[in-house]
Amino acid sequence: MQVADTQKHADMAAKLAVVEYDTKNLEQPILTVEDAVKRSSFFEVHPMFYPEPVGDVIKGMKEAERKIISSEVSQNYFQIFTAKVV
């Protein structure tokens, strides 16, 4: 981490930084939803955050004016964010 008194000094210090990563014991990265499913990598939501059930979903779907004929899960947006300190 670098601390600077001006943006110019921070930019200069950032250009001088050398970062080395140890990749010896790294697992294959999970880059897609499919990879996460295959490797059972899921974020566990604590039960206290579960939504309270409201109504009967099955009944509501049967009574709905418009019906969902088919659906497909797709990965339209999946991004891994990295942290940076300047």
C-alpha cells in the first residue's frame, strides 16, 4: 500500500510498484456460474435473511393472466471485482 500527499506522487509511486503473486497452490478460478455449480461454490445466506413467504406461488402462477411457457438461466452479467488502494 502506498500513501502520497498528492495525486501526482501517488501516480509516480504506482508506476514504480512491482507486484509478484505466488501461484503454486492456487485452485482453478471459478469464472462462470456453471463453474460455480460444478464445484458447489455457493454463498450461504443466513436464514435470518430469508424472505417471508407471501401468498401461494403455485396458485398465483395457475391464476396468472400471462403464463411462462419456458425459461432459461443465462449469464448476462457476471464480473469479479478486485480491490485497489492508491
